[in-house]
Amino acid sequence: MNTDIFKIYPDSIDSEAIRSAASVIKAGGLVAFPTETVYGLGADATDKNAAKKIYAAKGRPSDNPLIIHVASPEDARIYAEVSELYERLAKAFMPGPLTVIMPKKLIVPDEVTGGLDSVAVRCPSHPIARALISAAGVAIAAPSANISGSPSPTCAEHVIKDMQGRIETIIDGGECEIGLESTIVKIIGEKLVMLRPGAITADALRCVCDEVEIASAVTESLGENERPLSPGMKYRHYAPSSPLVLLDGTREAVASFLSAAQASENCAILCYSEEKALLKNENIIDIGSESDLKAQAQRLFGALRKADTFGCDIIYAHLPVQEGLGLALYNRLIRAAAHTVRKVNS
């Protein structure tokens, strides 16, 4: 398949390119496009055959539900049974990196929801994403635009590597601002259950809803026969090709371990900016300051992809804290590492 690639600038959107990409969506094809979180692989959310093409292009299990993206928060009521709690969430966080799971309407085929009777709805804030959805005239179902299980794409180069020749169109809109997928919550009565953490933290959600529960699957693996209720809940996800090991210990203990590992192993290291001077400049990737969780989030998936290019036997990274934005980093890394954590003592 020939893949068309359009370069579009968020502050000066090429309407002709958007119309061309939207025509692909309307015809049942696939378009990769930028959002503020990661790049999405989009198709008409009301077309079951288009949804099947997403699963095929990604090599994604068909029981893994897709998120549908709408042009405005109000459009959610076309596809889902919205509640007063949804309206409060939409007012506080949309457009933005929040996905809300609600009972679906018949317009959304089972192929989009992985057979579930609920649908995950998000209104992105990225101007290119919103322009594409508006031009298509329909919600766009879009998981991340990568081969299933691998690190999500945060720039067009990642998408081109994974998807060129597999889909009709790629929109290059530059690097994504946030770098981690959206927060996913499910509304259960007057309670929210967080199924995937992201830039909108549990504390932020508690400003809108008194009861916010964090699902065990955020930090633990799914049970053997447990179905994923949202994307990213599979046991190994976001993973580089080389094995990833997370290091749990004091700053001094981890730094000592990494120095020794460089001397004895063929390893790649995702390090904090403060550690670079302590390590040999070989196969190391700076993911930002230890205290700058936003920078770490924005760089994480690109760092995992870059680490793979080194051809190392193993990749080491820090085990993040489980609070605030750190919980989102923990969630992605614990899955990328298939829950492989090494306790490091000084």
C-alpha cells in the first residue's frame, strides 16, 4: 500500500490536506494523526470494517477496546449515554487528555469496543486532531499509531517506521506535547474508576468527583482470564525489543549499580540528567531531571525506541514513584518491563 504523508503545522493548518485525510476516513481507510498525548491511528468509529483494519494494521488483539475521539465534548452524547458526572468532567478537563468510559449507543459497533457494552470517549485538544474529526463529520476511533505492544509514537518518524505501507495516510504534525496516552476513567454511578493514569492525575479528578478509585490493573498485571476494560491494560505493553529492567533503590545505590553495569554488560540506560556526569557516555539516554516528571513523560516512549537502536542485551531505567504524574510513568514502565523490577541495595 502507498502511504501519503502530509506535513501540517498546528498553528497554520493546511485545510486541503485535512480534507484529503478526512476523505480517507469517510471512505473507510486509516489515517495516523497527532494529538497532544501521542499519535493516533484513526478510522470511522461507526464503521465496523474500518475498525477491523485498525486491528490488522497494528496486529492488535480484537478484545482490546478502542477510544473514540470527538470534535467537541457535547458530541459524546451521540455515541454514549452521558451523565451529569460526565458533564462536570467535560467542563473541567475537555478538550484535553481525558478519556471517559460510558454505556455505548448502538451507533458504535462492537468491533470498536472489543465487544464491551461501553465506549471510551475523548475530545483531544490538538488543533490538527480536532480539524480532522470535524472534517470527517464523525467520531474517529483511534488507538496509538504503532505496532501493538511497542512504545507509542510521539512524533511522525515513529509512525512512519511502524505504519508506512500499512495505512493510507500519515499526518506529520511534529512532536506531541504530553508524550503519554490520556487518563482513562470509567463512570460507575457517582464514582470514577481510573483504569489508566495520564497527565490528568487522581488528585485533579478528585476536584470534580469525591470518589476516585484507582484500579488494581494500573500497577498490577491482569488476571489470566481477565478482559481489558481499556487500552494499555495488557500484561506487556509499550515495550522495546530488548528486555527492560526497572531499578528500585536509593539514588546512590542505583548510580553505583549503573556504573558497574556499564563496565560488565552490554546495556542501555535511561538516566536522569543529574546522572549523566556519573556515567560513561555510552548507550545512555537523558530522560530529564529527576524532579521534572513532565519532561520524563514527554521523552519516555522516544527514549525506549532509541534504546532499541543501540542493539544492547538489556535496558535499565528507574522505577518511578506512584504518585501524581509519576503514577502514569510507573504504569507505562511496569508494563514495558513486564513487571521486571530489580531491588538495588547500596
